[in-house]
Amino acid sequence: MVIFRSVFDNFLHLRRNGYFLDAVEEFKKYGGTSMNIVNFPDYNYAPEDHYTKLYEETISVAREASNRGVNTVITIGPYPLDYFYFISAGIDPILSMKTGIDLAARMIREGKADAMGEIGFPHFPVEDNVYKDSGKILEYALDVCKDYDIPLILHTEDMSSHGYAKIEEIIKKHYSIDRVMKHHANAVDLGYSTSILKSLVASRNNVRIALESGSDFLLETDYTDQREKPGKVIPVYSVPKRCEMIKNSCINYSEIFHRIFEEIPYRFYRKEFFDL
Ligand SMILES: [Zn+2]
């Protein structure tokens, strides 16, 4: 294993009843140094204080991870599928999720977390009214993030260039494009004419295409830390693993690491998290 100054996984989940700190140790073992920890939906929390409990848990999980010697970015916010949870509880989903956005913004302003996410649309086809409501929630989040200058991470279906153009139009009406990122993006998306920053799943193929493109990108695992589905997720050490691949295929690898693990994350989060 080669040690690099900064190896950043831009999007993962950690759960107390998943591999949790063992996953952090595994990440470190392969050379990982920093991670963006995103809240993982947990519908065991009652609807009334759902977001308070969820965000506090994410922040506490991140604190424990950082005690193990990794730098953390913390992302909190309503998840698009929370919509269905509130519907089945007989509660207005738009109102509840807007309250969740307000609370996340407040905690970010207090310095307890760093970014708003994952906001946007379900990743599978939904009825028109759900799509419209999700759009309203996204617009609200963009407005709040603009007011407080908070970076926003999008969760959407896989998008075509038309899909990116449509969402870019919404973003530009409400906020600045350089503070919005699409997570779980595909490398082919880098070819679309959109300035939304893309966080790519750290597969070998994505990394290969991304390097050829010369475009800005970030790498993530979207690791879900579920003991019950170990084979379904990309391993937690995938970003550090891809570093080996980049090092072996690019002479200017240290420049690339500086860009994707330090420069771009700093530009987006405005947080110096990469110096251990
Ligand atoms: Zn997502």
C-alpha cells in the first residue's frame, strides 16, 4: 500500500448496526484519510422528531469515525424517499421535509455539519405528483442553501444530458451551480455540457473514463454499511484502491490526487479537512 496525503471518499454511509468502526479501520488500512459521511435513512425514528434524531445520530457517528483518525465531512438533510415514509404515516411530506431542510441548515450554520443532502428525486419512476412535490422540496432546499451559502448534494435517477439540463435550469433559478453536486454519477456524464459537479462511483471503468476526460470529478463509494447485504455494495476501501490504479496508469498522479482529493473538495465544501 502507498500512503498518500489525502484520499477522500466523497459519499458514504456508516451505521452503528453495520460494520461502522470496522469499516473505518478497513478504509484506513487501504490508505483512506477522509470521508464525507451522509445520513442514512432510518424509519425507526418517529415522524415528529425524525430529523433531529437522524442528524444527531449522523453527527455522533462521524465524531466516532473522526476519533479513529479520519477527517470527516458531514452531510445531513432529507432523503427523497422520506416522502413515502411521511405519506404512510399520514403526515404532509412536503411540510415535514421542509422542516428537515430548515433544521439541517441550522445545524450546518452552527458548525455541526457541512453540507445539505441528499436532496432531489427518487431514483426510480414515480407518479407525476410525487415528481412535482420532490421538485418543490428541491427548490426550497436550494433557496435555503443560497440564504446560508451551504453546499448541496443531489440525489437523482441516472440522468441523460437532457436530465442534467433540466435540473441545471432549476438550480440556476434558485442557487449557484458551483455549490451543487450530483452524487452517484456515471463517468459518461462528464461528457455532458453541464457544470454540475459530478461525484462518480469509484469503479475502475468510471475512473478510466474520468481520467481520459480531463474534467473535474470526485470519487465516492456510496457505501451503505449494511451487514445484511454485504455483496450488494461497493467495498468501503474502493477509493483508496483506485489510487493504486491511478498511480500505475498516470505519470502525473500526484497532481490528480491533489485535484480530486484536496482542491475540488475544498472548493466545494470550503472546509480544510484533508490535513491530518
Ligand atoms: Zn443517493
